[in-house]
Amino acid sequence: MGSSDEAGPRGSGVLRHAARDRGWEPAAAGDPDTAEAIERHIAHHFGPIAFVWHELASELVHVDVHVVAPTPARPFHTLVTSGMSDLPMAVPPAAGVSPYAELMLCLPADWPLTAEAFRDESAYWPVRLLKTVARLPHEYGTWIGAWHSVPNGDPAQPYAPDTPFAGVVVTPMLRCAPDARTVTTGGGREISLLALVPLHPAEVRLKLTEGTDALLQAFDRVAVSELFDPARPSSV
């Protein structure tokens, strides 16, 4: 089975996916020049890269996660993928967006980011989420753009036992300069850098039933951005 980007209410862009009917496919060979361009972009706009979570075994694309430690200007961790853009997404011509993308999110300064902490899914799930969503369009022959959403199952289930968040919406980055939203490689490839915002179950349902405009109106009631707040109440 594959995936479907359901039409539904205007702007809903809900990506559902099911079990694949094919075997393991090793990651495509990455482009070193593209990887270096992404690293330079991260360092320029967010700060020096503290470390990288490298994948040991990769399917379809090799997705690493770069971590920028908190700085005075950005007092939180910034996590950015590299590798999603090794392959183009299946973007419809009418969409008018780049078929290449990478993902990011920010975590509070006290979020544990050690190998020992990651043995607990309560700490690891945001990193798993980045990798899962980055690989998803290549796995199912689809695409991901701003305001698309991905529920965690059907019905949506929490990512970890101690978190209520059960889905994610892809958004433009807010805590950055506009030119940070696009990585341009030496070869002229433009890579969209998109943010992931985790959603409460009620927000997932609102997005499913009423679309993006309704979700944005709900977001106006609470502070929502790419900086994840584990204590954020539901906007619905």
C-alpha cells in the first residue's frame, strides 16, 4: 500500500500512509557538495554545529540530524536534517515549490540530547519524527510542503507515553530571517527548509476536518512556532 495526500477541506493537505509492499531499498548516494551547502547554511543562520546524529543504516535516503547548541541569540537547540534532499519529491507542477526539502525543529535548552537519554523514547521521539517525516515522501512517492500534516497513526496516537502530541504539521520557519528558509547549493539547487510543529490530538482532528485555516485560527490563541514547548496546551 502507499500514501494519499487527501484533498478534504481547503488546505487540509493530510498525508496518510500505510504499510509498504516492497522490500528494503538502500539509500541513494548523497551529494557531498549539497551536504556542505546545508552545513554552511546552518552555521550561517543558526550557529555552529555542535554535533551530528549520523545514521548507521539508511533506507532510500541517508538522513543525518545536525544539532546547533543554544546561543545567546537562539537560546534553544536547533535540529536540522541533511539527506532528505538527496532525492527529489514527487511535487505536482502546479504546486510551484521546489521538489527538494529538509526539515528542522527546535527543542528547549534543557532537552536531553545524549545517546544515553535517547534510549528513552520520551527524549528521542522528536529526532525520530524528523527522520520519519524526511523519509516519508520518498518512501511513498509523494511530497511534503508547508501546511501538510502527518498524523501519528489512524487514529493518531501520542509519540511517547509521557507526551500528548500525536501528529505534526509542516510550516514555514518563523524564528529566522526570510533567507534562512531556502538553501541554495553551488549547482543552483534550491532546497526548502521547513519546520515541524507537533500537534495535540484535537489539533490533528481539526486539521483533518476543517483544514489549515481553522488550525491557524486556533494557533492564534497560543504561542506556536518551530520551538517545541512540551507543556504547550492544545489550541482547540
